[in-house]
Amino acid sequence: MNEKTNGAQARKPYIISMLVEDKFGVLQRISGVFSRRGFNMNTITVGRSEQQGVSRMTITTTGDKRMVEQIIKQLNKLVDVIKVIELEENECVTREIALAKVHVKDYAARNELTNFTNIFRGKIVDVGPNSMMIEITGTSDKIDGFIELLKPFGIKEFVRTGITALSK
Amino acid sequence: MKMSGAKAIVEALKREKAETIFGYPGGVIMPFYDALIGEEGVRHVLTRHEQGAVHAAEGYARASGKVGVCVSTSGPGATNLVTGIADAFMDSIPIVALSGQVVTSLIGNDAFQEADMFGITMPITKHNFKVVNAKDLVPSLKMAFTLAQLGRPGPVHVDLPKDIQTAEVEFDYPDKIVIPTYQPKIEPHPIQVKRAAELLGDAERPVIMAGGGVISSNASRELTKLAEMLMSPVVLTLMGKGAMDERHPLCLGMAGMHGRMSANYVLNNCDAMLAVGCRFDDRITGDLKHFAPEAKIIHIDIDSAEIGKNVGVELPIVADARKALTAIIDALAKVKKRKDSSEWQKRMKELMEACECDYGCNSTPIHPARVIWELNKLMPKNGIITTEVGQNQMWAMHFFKAHTPRHYISSGGLGTMGFGLPAAIGAKAACPDKPVLNVAGDGSLLMVCQEFTTSVEHDLPVTALVMNNNWLGMVKQWQKLFMKGRYSGTKLGKMPDFVKLIDAFGGKGERVERPSEIAEAIKHGLKSGVAYLIDVLIDPEADVLPMVPPGGRVDQMIPSDRCGKISRLVKR
């Protein structure tokens, strides 16, 4: 293959962290770059940062190196974007929160689920007659693992926030 | 100083030296229009459609290098600006589009003539503003004009709710502002410059490809100087036309899909390519896998995102084109050992000569190349050409020898039919002393022909040279070449009598049916002093050739019947 063309390179997940002005339309501008240019966005989290009027946004995407470079350059061009960096997995801390509402048919199930939650350092945040809601925080892998454990109980509803990350 | 928002907009226009603006009024932009009354410093040109206004603003910007301004009302007025804003975005043209918006209390209620222009223009502007607090009005306007020009130029849209125009604001308008979150890199990195000079000095077959960035950074002189130092051929992209005098012995004219065979040949056979202010559009590269296979590419662009977007490069230089070229010239002067490129120069000369085919053909119906040939002879040095989009554009691109930056204006990236006439009017407004001629097609011109009224009413005389073949010719050509001649929707059946049409608009015109009549008609048009239309009946079977088929290789062009000599040469 000619090295000048944008051919398929190895695709892998990337984490992009950015500081953006807290102005209306900023989320639309950023998601617009992804949709218009055909980049995929796996997760996005946004919230206040340490600076007044500035939000920190974490986006995860899957693609090749070249695509991620393009994403970063295109995002950097946006006037409301202050800074964009790619976070290497071993140089940052990533966290995700999941809430899972799980079916519990009897006392034994309730007991087992409580044990699992403790092992994973989760929290039981709500208890109903036939269900329990569990909050768990951690890396995406940890949450994936926990969800697998929950499946046999019967997951009624389930949500996860997407990754938020900070460089070390 | 306190004043109404509307007055503040007018004052901002005066501060930005936007002495001519193009617009069309409507309900919610009325406070602004009211504030224009009695203003000597801002001339308002009433176009006859908002699309005319935005293309005129583009023509004004492209011809003058200043920011073009257009104005519309909300809703339909503003959506009519969209095509021109997208056009300016693709071609990196600095314009500020102002549109009215319903009062802030009604925004989101689907009020009369409400459209979400902030959302609509977001992906086709460099930046846009929706002013919902009166205190943000003046800073937003200053930001808009600054951003339109700073770094890579582009369109900026400002949405102006009616109550913001009537509110009282403080007019505190700084001459210059710094936008901390938008700081383009202007100066080239010295190490990269040195490497570029070494790489070029080490090339046996160098080529320079110049795009629109050379024009927007006023780098034509530096481009020519560097080419002469290297004795390197220069090819132009469509947007780069005018960046170098095409009569210069090193300039091979336009490359790409409808470019010259000689230009495509050098592009594809070089061993070092200096690409400056261009973005490797698919119309230039054709099949990327076979594009310039042996070239080490140096890419200069002020927008780092353009580098590596379409082709991988050996050496990126993020900087202003003029600064980068100047630095490379200085660095090259210090490179002692330079490779011998005399073989390449000989080859280039040979190709250039072979590519100069005779198109003074005398056949009737008229061959379009003959029309441009006459134009080449008659267009005065200070004359400005605009084009529509389609075959007319590509004949002009291929055969017209542009020589001066900002004197050859065309819709490049977006390929907007209906661009040429209003752009010509805008160019005329920017340069009233220069003759302006629009190379048009019968299809394109009819999309915007109402703007002849603008031309007549505002005393902005332009000439339309209509390549009339009664077809939507470019699409027809593709149907002929790639769809087995199945013509669908491309025959222009009942068309108006163009000479009567221009007469109805208050201009003058004539019809040309024989090659011998072309020159006289162009002379009439250029000195008419009023909107003029030359209806040239051209051969409906004439195609734009040579041509790279879409997605094809640039070294495998479909030749024209005049390409015999150059075809044989490039195969060697």
C-alpha cells in the first residue's frame, strides 16, 4: 500500500481530553466535528473544571493514529476549545460510574449480590422488594467485569456514564 | 459611548472599513436598516436575492482581500445565505454574514420567520455567534471581523435578534483584540525551513504546487522568486489561479481533473513537491494510490489540520505561506550543493511547448476554447474574471492565462452554480476602476440572472460572457462519458432569449454565432459601461478535455483531439 494514502492502520481506542469554554453551543460544535468528518464517538463526559467558565471534556473514540491526529487538529481549530490532548492509558487515571438495577429473587441472591458488590467496592444505593440498585466506580474493564457477574441475576436496567479521565 | 445595537453594528462596519455591504431587508433586521439611513460611510447594495448578496460579498472579498459583508433578515432570508457561506468556507474567504433573528423572548417558539441559524451555520462557518445579551453585541462583532481574517480566513456568521438591535449598548470598539483560544501559528519553524531548503536543493525533479493560500497571504512574489531560484515548474490549483503569471516560462497552469496534461505530468513525476496553501482536494490528486508516487512532499499550510489530511507528507510546515516561502528562499540561498535538475527543466520546456495547442479554430458552431482564446487577447491586464460553475468554468480555467492574484475569481471547493454574476458585481464594487467579466454558462446564469438588476441599479457594470450550449454541459459530459450517453435532466429545453433578457433588465447585449464575431462583442462588453451580456452560441457537443475520470489516475487523462503531441510525450 502506498504510504501517502490514508489507508487502514491498526484501530484502537483513544482517550481525548479537552478544556473548553463553558458557552452555549460548545457541545454542538464538538459533536459536529465528529459527525461531519465521520469520526466515531464512543463516550463523552463533560463537567466543570478547576477554572471558572471552563469545562473539561473527555471523549473516547476508536480509530487509527492518523484519524486521532485529525480529530485533535480539527477540535483545536474550534474557537471555543482551549486545549486538546490525547491521554495515554498508562499516564492517566480513568473512571466510569455505572448504576445497575438487578433482579433479586430470594434471600440467597440478595446475599450473593451484596458480597459481589463489596468485593468490587461498589455501593448498594437502593433496595426494593425484588431488586437492588448498585453503584460501581472504576475503570471500564472493572465495570465490564462486574456487569458480567450481574448478568445471571437478571439486569433490569443499567446505565454507565462513559469515561472521565485526568492525566497523572 | 451609548447607542442602539443597530447603530453599533453600523459603527462597527465603519471601523472595519466595510464601505460596501450587500443585503436584502426583512422584518427583524429593520432596526439595522433604519440605522443605515443617512450613513455616508457604508454603502448598501440591494441585491435581488440573499444568495446574490452573499456571493457579492465573496466577490468583494476575493477581489479586494478585505472582509466582505452581507446582511439578511431571519428565517428564509438567512437560509438563502447558506450556500454562499458554505462556498466561502470551502474556499477560505473572509466574509461576515449578519442576519436578523426573532426577538430573544420568542427564540425557540417557532416564531414567524424563525430558523435556527446558529445551528444551521455552525458546520459551515469558521465560527458563529448568536447574540442574546446586548452587552455581547459589540465584542461579538469585533471577534467576527477578527476571526474572518485571522490565520486561515473564512466566513463568520452573527445572528442578531431584533431586540438586541434596539437595546442600548456601550460602543467600545478596540482596534485590535487577542483571542487567546485562537492563536494560529504564523512563523515557520526554522529547522523545518532548513530541511525544506535541503530537500528542495537535493531534488532532481522539483515541483511547486500553489493553492489559494498563496493568494490570501499575498505570497505571489515570493512564489515566483522561489520557483526561479529552483528553476522548478509551478502548477496551480483552481484556487491558486492568479498566484503566478501563467505566461511565466516556469508556470504550467492548472493541474487536476481538468488541468493541463503537462501540469499533471510534472506533478506526478516529481521527486520533491512543495505544496503551498493547498489542501490536496480529490479534484487535484485523483486516485491517491497513484498520486506522485516518488515525491517527497513538503506541505506549507497555516491550518495544521490540512497537513496529512489527504496525503501523507515528508515535511509539514505550519505557517503563513508568505513567511514560509520567504524563509525557504533565504535558507535555499545558503544551501551550497544543489542537485542538477537540467534534464527536468528540458523535459518541462518540451512538455510546455507540446501543451500549447492551437485553439484559434475557426469552426462554426463556435468551439468554446476559441472564446477563451479571444478573451486572453482582449482582457486588459487589470481586468477581473469571474466564472460560474461547470464547463464554462473549466474551459476558462484550462485556457485562460491568469496573471495577477485576485483577478481570477471562481467557486472552487463547493462548485456553486450561480456564483459568477453576483461575485462579479461584488468585485466591481471593490474595484470600480477595473473591468469585470463573468464567464458564464446558460444554466448557471439563469440561477441568478435577477442580479443584472443590481448591476444596473447600482451602476456596477459587469459583462457576462455566456457559453450557451443549451445543456447543463458538465453533467451532460459525464453522462456521455460515464453513463453511456443516457442524458437525464440535462437538456435545457425552452430557454429565454438572453439578449432580450438583458434588455429587459436595462442592460445591453448581443448574440455571437460565428468565431469572427467574438472579439468585437468582447470589446463592446468591456467598454459598455452598463451590464452587458454576450450570448455565444457554442458547439453543444464540445466537452471539457483533457480530463481525469473521477477517481482516476492523474497520469491517465482522457485526451482531447488536440492533445496528440502532449499525449505522446507524457507516455514516454
